[in-house]
Amino acid sequence: MTGWSDPELAARVAMDIPDGSYVNLGIGKPTHVSAHVPEGREVIYHSENGILGVGPTPPEGRHDPELIDASKRFVTAAPGASYFEHADSFAMMRGGHIDIAVLGAYQVACNGDLANWATLDETFPPAVGGAMDLVVGVPTILVMMRHTDRDGSPKLLERCTYPLTGLGVVTRVYTDLAVLDITPQGFRLRDLAPGIDLDHLRSVTGAPITT
């Protein structure tokens, strides 16, 4: 089995983002999506710490130490980028001015419930951040994540066991193994990663998958 690498998965997510979209990228894997805008397409990336027009990660050693995103990752500014205070940034998120948010997740349920801010491991303090604002203010929530935990346990489930960020908010899930839509019937397969077959995908998913 092979599946998608992180850069390949980021490119797969970017392929589904329409031209002219305003997009917020969550912490972790989603931050890589900004480096894979398809040719001929313009996407305006938003960072909740106050940037509209986030560009790709700068080359090693050529970063601006004062230009970071919400995950404290060095970024570049796209032509025409703007900067503003936190209150304005959250007004954009809560007010429906962002089209799409790409978030990471610990768990996603087949009805679209999202758990991405706390596990049951007390060594990692909870940190909900701006995710709760994004899931109520942004109409399309895409999740980018690994399909299983490190021990092979499913992260796509009938019902989340971790504290929820939002109820029924996820539109589509992108994992290293597949792309799955959230439908009234649960997870529906949209795309399989190279080298992955449907039987294997079902064996590592904690809920039924339709095709």
C-alpha cells in the first residue's frame, strides 16, 4: 500500500478549491495547500492572525521573521496581500466572508461531526483556537488528515469519541488513503489514493463507506 504523501495530498485538496475562493488553512497538514494552487487559478488564503493573501512557504533561509501564519509557520505574502487586527480577522470568519476552511482533525464522524481540538490524553492541553469560529462561520469545511492513528486505529468513525468542535459541519474528508464526501448516508467514496483498494480502505475505517 502506498497512498498520498503530505505534498501529494495537499495538491489533491488544492485541485478541488474553485478559482477566486477565499480560504482559511488550519494548523498542520492544511498549511501545505497554499503551495499547490493549480496553474491559471487564483485562491486568496486567509490566516486568522491577520493576513489575507498568504503565499507559499519561503525557501529555507529567505524568510521574513515577522511574517508568520496562525501556526507560527513562516509564510510569504501574495501580491496585493493585506494585514489587519485579530478582531477584523475573526469578523471575516464568523461573518461568512470566507468560502472554505481546510482543517486538520483527530476524528471525523460519518454525519460530519468534527473533533479537532482535544484528545483524551491529558499530556496535551486542549486548544480549540479559531476552529470553533470557522466551523460556524464558513460554509464549506474540508478536513485533511491521516486515515488512522499511529497504532492503526480508525479516525473516521460512526461517532466521535473526542470532544467536538462542531456538529455536522464537515463537507469532505481528504486522507492519505482516500477522498470521502459526507452524505446523508454517511461516508461516500470520491477518490482512492494510488495503490489503495476499497477493501483495505473499509478495513481501516470505523464506519461504512458507500460508492
